[in-house]
Amino acid sequence: MSTNMLTLARKSLLEPAGLGETELMRLIGQLMSGSVDYGDLYFQYSRHESWSLEEGKVKSGSHSIEQGVGVRAVAGEKTGFAYSDEIVLPALLEAAGAARAIVQQGAQARVPVAFRGEAGRQLYRPDDPLASLPDEAKVKLLERVEQEARAQDPRVKQVMASLASTHEVILVARSDGTIAGDVRPLVRLNVTVIVESNGRREQGSSGGGGRFTYDYFARADQALSYAREAVRQALVNLDAVEAPAGTMPVVLGPGWPGILLHEAIGHGLESDFNRKGTSAFAGKLGQRVASEQCTVVDDGTIPDRRGSLNVDDEGTTTQKTVLIENGILKGYMQDTLNARLMGVAPTGNGRRESYAHLPMPRMTNTYMLAGKYDPGEIIASVERGLYAVNFGGGQVDITSGKFVFSASEAYLIENGKITRPVKGATLIGNGPDVLTRVSMVGNDLQLDPGVGTCGKEGQSVPVGVGQPTLKIDSLTVGGTQG
Amino acid sequence: MSALVTSPAVADKESRARLSAVVEYVLAEARKSGASAAEAGVNISQGLSLTVRLGEVETVEHTRDKGMGVTVYFGQRTASASTTDFSETALRETVRAACTIAKYTAEDDCAGLADPERLAKDIPDLDLHHPWNPSTERAIELSRAAESAARGLDKRITNSEGGSLSTHEGLEVYGNTHGFLGTVAATRHSLSVSVIAQDDSGMQRDYWYTVARAAAGLESPEKVGLEAARRSLRRLGSRKLSTRDCPVLYEAPLASSLLSHLVSAVRGSSLYRQASFLLDSIGKPVFADFVRIHEQPHLKGAQGSAAFDSEGVATKPRDLVRDGILQGYVLDSYSARKLKMATTGNAGGVHNLTIEPGRDDLAALLKRMHTGLLVTELIGFGVNMVTGDYSRGAAGFWVENGEIQYPVEEITIAGNLKDMFQHIAAVGSDVDARGNIRSGSILIESMTVAGS
């Protein structure tokens, strides 16, 4: 099945440029001089479109095409990188010459005699989402979303909705003879509403998507459910009071609040920071970093998920990697460079924003496995605390381990009951110990709806998160009511 | 190793002519396809980014990019498309893609090019283009010198994320069917260092950088390295604070973030969507009465300088806030029409937005604050532009009697931007002019600090 992906990738990336295995070998030969340990070529073609609606009208749409080849030579800890947005042999030879210049000229290194296709996975269909719906229907879909939002409540004053998709084909050829291809669809629909009541305005947002076509949004009224959810959130916030300030028990809802894991431990467990000793988690392998109830994985193999990949951007087949098992730190997320330098196997986490960026260890779908508690029981156990169910973004300082994530929908818990909604507030904690204070893990594991984008060193990639309801015994809540 | 990059000049006469020809070809294709109006922007750029870590070269990246974006108008319908391929076939297909989308977008009264009378006529030279092309050896030498200055300062600097040099040259041509054609050639060079300090209390990382249009405008590698090391070292032994209300002093490099929130709030697109906490605020006191915030688009060699905005509209120096009162919004042609106002030449953003500095340097501001929090790092995105509610992660120093007492971390600072703007107590003379928003340190009378 997966050779199918490679065949498709060859067809759309190599054949139009008149490139075959002979030319790829020649390019790799050009890359591999004396002390170059590893080299790769990353071919990419992607088309992207977006349609946006505001004030009841789809006022604008856009379309873009991006293509090129990234060429990398690695010698020890050194990386040389160049790229070309023209997929033609002379430009690629020049890029290869620039990339390899990190090392002195030397004897020709060994180059493989033949390529071997990487098995890869078949997690999604290689469909072109842009072509999955007539343009007219895309416009209609957004209009229906808008009408649904307005129909919810007369206090809805503004509805903004957008529909976007990407059709991406990649092919990786490596100096160790591995060749891999992937065809990656990605769609997304977002709704933001602004509601107004008695002069007070609030907003709510919702959305979702994944690696499939626009058909998904038509199924089970999926798109309309985002509209209803955005309005619900905004109306809740109309009644929100000032958020509390200080350290208190925090219960996080299931699904998207898993951004906690992404920030608190995910980035800190990317292997580049650990190889270099700059992560607060460096040297903690085998140690307790979470309570016994916590098992956290990074899983690039879930069908259709936004963070999933058949092969990563270095041509390595993706996998499910256990990061934390029953509270003990088990492993890091690896790309090929850091895996080789650390003497371990890559984990399929080598990712890059595009051909014009260097790959590095990145997350795919990061989540915590379900525990044994009923969510109601967890809330009932809190005398006074915060229940946070929706979040905006988050960020982490890898070295100090301090991380934040900002709630956009939260409630007070008083005497075991959810009482009043409170305004959004930032929660701050320390990555290496926050999970040691997880005292209850729910039985309601959920993954996020497919909205995550992760930024690292200026590169954005789509990711997923998830978790069951969980209770952190103490976390700092950044409200204004001390 | 040195002669590895063949550097065809990005902004020579030939490139300018070639890009202008691409713009004209695209505009003509759009006309041919029936568009009543069109605009196109074309850019090419190249650069080198290099990092030295622990004295050894870590990465050498050669960048070379190009792109073309076109927006077509069919009466009041519009759509856009872009490509990285400059072949005639690809350009034609890109125009066609935009025209296809425009069949399905809705009529919009306010859509259209900028009004012809507002387009820039004289385009002054703003001194933005100073190609450098250092050899790879030279770039390694500078990065290494900066990193080693940092590593040599104190034995508690135990690790490093490296010293990095980056140099970038770009050429952009924008044209539209009103006959406007403008060209901007610009360079940007920077040197940065990020190091890790460590003692029994743990690890702390901080960084420093210098950026300039011309290589001669960069701070010395030693200065950059020493400042990075000093900033990392001073964070060692950070503690939490207990929850309290107190004055907060934003160190200059962070103070610009407050002004960027102002820009988001008075941007036309936020206003007509009612997604701002500053609706209908022109003529109203938004800041403390001594505050002046102005745009200086024509500063020579500055990071945010531009003779025309991304629609070709002439930029003008102006006061955005005078005596604390909001004087205008940040508008492009579209949002201006929506608001029944005139564009302010801000398609694509503000240009060297500057808050008028006060007389106090950072030390004097600390004295003035007496007791409170000096913030030197902010993390997270906890700002709600609809309500102005503000809550972000912070690190910095606790200050008593005008003197720094100890470093603090794992705290949040919270308030509402409306109140925070009204309660700016002072602006420092220590202006950080490295970015497009220029500010000295800013003292806010009171915010809520949440901690242990």
C-alpha cells in the first residue's frame, strides 16, 4: 500500500523534472564528501487554499503553490543546508555543493548503489482536499456555518469563519539508500463569534480538521457543530467574573487542554535539547517526573489525525513512542541527527515546516492515556479550585522548565461543584514537577478536534494533543482576584 | 570553504528590471482575464544563517527565496493567489487561480485598490540597503567571538545554544493597475547569543542580539556575548513570589509588546469586526496624559522604515496618541472604507512606532517604582483583544527600595489593558530601537502578580 505513496510522490515530484534514481544518486554523490556522515534530499510540492467569511459574506479567497527541494549534509554535529525552489538538476547540484561545504573536501564517501523504499504507513487517503468540493459548495458551507451561529442567539454580533486545505506531496531520498514518499491532505474549518449584551462583548472560537477532505465537515453536521460551540463559549464568557489569582487545585477538561502535556513535558522531551543538555529534563531518563497515574505517549500513527504522518520528513516510518510510563520518564522524541549522536533509534519525529527549513525533533500527537476516575468524581473532590476546559495558546522555556497555557473557558469549583464561569487566565507551572502533582486521571480520554499548530525556532507544524480529565493538586492561576 | 556561495546580487539593476517585468506581466494577464483591477507583489531574497555552538560550527544555512502574489478585482469581487515559480506558465496559472476564486466571492462595496491620489509619488531613499556578503569564515569568526565572550565571563555559564549570525538581502516590487510601481531593496543583519547559566539552583537561559541594516551598525560580538551571559547569570536562584498587587516595570525589550497590543486594538480590521477593547476611542483619553506615541516611517536605516505601504500608499509621520488621547487608527484602504475614514498608510502594519521617551533611565525608574516587579521575560499569549483582559507568564526581579533584591519566576502578571494604558506612570529613556516598535522601559502603577 505504502509504495503507493512513494509511487505517487515520484510521479508528481520527480517525473515532471525528468529526475530518476540515477540523478538522485548523482545528487547524493555530490553531497557526500569525506567526512559527511549523512545527507538527504527533501522534495516538496504543496498547494494551499483558504476561504474566509465575515459579515455574512465570503469576501476573499486565496490559493498558493509552493515547491522546492531542501538539501542537507551532516558531519558529526555540523549541518550544512541549502535549498532551491526550482526542481531542476543544475540548481540541485549547486545546492548540494553549498550544503556539503561545511566540511573540507575529502575522499568520496560511500554512496548507496540502489534505493530501498521505506515501508511507511497508510493512515490517510492520498486525496487532494482542494478538489474534494466545488468552489461554490465551499462558499455555501461557510454561509451555512454563519447562519447556524446567528440562529443560536440574538446576541451574536459578528461571525468570522474560514475554511482551508493543503495538498502536500513529499519525497525523501537519503544517503543510506532509504527513499520514502507521502501524500498529505490537511483540512481545517474555524469559527469565531463575537457576542454582545448590555455593552459587554466577548468572543468564542471553535473548529477542527484533520488529514482528509472537506467531506468530513458535511458529515454529521460537523461544521455546524463548530458554530454552535463557538456561540456557547462566547455566551458563557458574557457571564464570567474575574479569575482568581494564586496557587490552587486545577481540574483540566479532556481533549484540547492536553496542551498542558505539549508545553509542560513535550518540548522538554524533544531530543535536541536533551542531547545538548539544555532541557530541564536532560539526564532524567528512568526518573520519576509524574505521578504513577500518568502515562504519556507521542503517537504519529493515529489514522486521519492532524498530527499524524505516514513517514516523517526524514523518511522514517512514524511510531507510537512512550514518553512517560506510570510516572517514569521512558524516552525522548528523536530525529535522525540526534538519534545518531545519542546512539539510539529515530522515532519518526523528524519534522520540518517546508523544504526551506531544516528538520528537527517535533511532536506529532501527544496525549495521556485514560485513568480510572469518573470526571464527576474528580470535580467533586475539589473544595475550591479552577475547572478549565478550553485554551488558547501555550509556551515553554525549555531550560528553566517554566511553561504557561492560557484558559479561554474556565469555571470556579466551590465545594465540589462547578459554580461560576471566570475570565480567561494564564496558568503557569514547572514542567519537570507539574505532573507529579496529578492526583486523579479520568477515564474519559479525548483527542483535540484537530486545531493545533506548534511553533519551534520559527517553524510551524500541525500537531495534535489529548488527555482525559485530570486534577493537578496545585498550579498557579494568573487571574486578578488575589 | 569561502567561495561556496555564488551571490548574484539580489538588488542590482537587472534584478529590478526582471521583477518589474514579472509584475507588469501579471497585471497584464489579470487584465486579459477580465479583471477590472489588479495588484501584484514580487520578491526575491537571499541570505546566510550560521550558528556556532560550544566553539564549533553547528549549522550553515543558505537561503534563497522568491515569490509572487497577485490580487484581482472583478468589480467588487476579489481573490488572491501566489506562487514561487516565475515561469510564464506558472504566473499565468496563478492569475487564473485567483480569477477562478473571484467568481465565487461575494460583492463587497469596500473592496478595491488604494485610491490613486494616495499612492506614493516621490519615493525617498531610506538607506535600507547595505549588502554585506561576509565569507563563511568571517561569519563563523564573528559568531564564535560572540559565543566565547559569553562563555568566558563566568564559570557558571556551563552550556550554550550558540552564537548566530544571520544576513539577509531582499528586493520587492509592488505594482497595481492604477499605474503604481514601487521597488524596495533592503538588508538585515543580526548577531545573537544564547547561553545557559547553571548553579545548585538549576539552569537559566537568556539571550541578546543586535540587528542593523548595515553590518557596521551591529554591536561588537563581545558586547552581545557579555550581555547574553549577564542576562542568564542574573536569573540564577529565581524564586516564586506570593500573590500580590504591585507596580510592574516592563524592561525596554518587552515594553514594546504593550504597544503592539495597542496596535492590534486600533487596527482597522479589529475595529470594523468589533473585536477590540478600543472601539470608538478616537479623541478619547486612552493613555495617561503625558503619553505620546508616534509613527516615524521615514527614519533612515531603521527596521520599520517604508516610503509606501503594501498597497503603494504614501506613508506619513503622525501622532497616534498625543497627550494620552488617541488621534487615529491604524488603517489600510479596505478597513478605512469600512469605517468611512481614509487610509493611514498602514497596510502591512505600523512604521517605527515610537513612544516618546521620558528622562529616567532604568535605574531611575527602579527608584521611582521603589517596591515592585521588574519584568524581563514574558511567555504565553494570554491577551484577549475583545475585552482587553491580560494575563501572561513572567520572570524578572523583585525590587525593594529601588534596588533589585532577587530574581523571580513562575509567576503571572494580570490586569486589563485599558487600565494598564491609563496607569502608565513613566516611560524610560532607555529606548530599545532594534525593532519596528521603539520603547523605553514602561512602569505600570499596579497589576496583579499571581504566584505561590
